[in-house]
Amino acid sequence: MPSVSFLLKKPAKTTGLSLIYLQFKFNGMRLLASTGHSIAPDLWNKKKQCVKNNQTTTSDGQHYLNDLLLNMANVVITAYRKESNHGDPTVKQIKKHLDDFFYYNIDLEQKEKEKIQKEKDKPRLYDLINRFIRNEILYKGRPKSDSTIKSYITTLKHLKAFEKAQKYPIEFETI
């Protein structure tokens, strides 16, 4: 019968923190994988093999550490069951599922950060119109005339009035 347990490595001399390992035993084989997270040994419950405080988060603050450990255990057990349908699973096969779990989550977090950064970098319609009004964007290397600036201001007022009246956001994507 497969079993999952979590172990602490010997504490580092410099920090006093211990790295948490997942140990998965199945069919006489053993997978030992680092979780990538460390904890002070006095905050670890050896009997329950989890962090004593359920509110303890990973170093990046994104996840509760106990939830991450539970998810890792579920990944290896699910991988074992899935691979068992095709014969006896190997340590390498189970490890691949665990690696995919970590890389998938990292990719999602990275993609989310990139998406947020793109949104910040993307020019907004009203910002662009205001740059035209302030003559930051020149026409053939020359500032625009006062009458052109007035027409830009009028257009901006009409857009904002429409947006307010129709409750319809005016952005590049919605035009």
C-alpha cells in the first residue's frame, strides 16, 4: 500500500531552518522530493507531519504551507493510481507528475504577473487623449494649434459624458 510522509532535514547551521521533504513509498520503492520550503523544527508537528500553525504560509506568502503539503500528497497518490492502470509505476513517473505540479503553478503565477504588468504598461485611451491635449505628441514635429487642442478637449468631454450616461466604459478594447 502506498504511503506519503513528510520529513524534516537536519537544520541549517546558519538559519536554523529545516527543509521539508516528501517521502512516498510504494511497491518497495521510495521517492524522496524536496518541497522547496523550510521551517523552524519547533514549528513542526512530527506526529501529524505538518506545520503546527495552519496559518503559516510559504516564503512568498501565496499559499498556506499545510495546504501545499496536502496538495503534494494528493498529486503523488493520484499519479500512482493513474500510472498503476498501465502497469507498475516507477519513481521517475511519479516524480514527473510532482514536477509538473510545481512547474504548472509557477507558470500560472508568472503568467498572472506578466498579465498584470502588460495591463499597467498598456496605454489607456484617456491618458493618450490627455497627452495630445498637453501637446506631448507633436504633429510633423510641431505643436498642434489652439483650435485643434480645443476640439480634443471637446471630444474628451463628449466621450466622458457618453460613458457616464450609457454606463459603458470607453477604452481601446470597447470601441
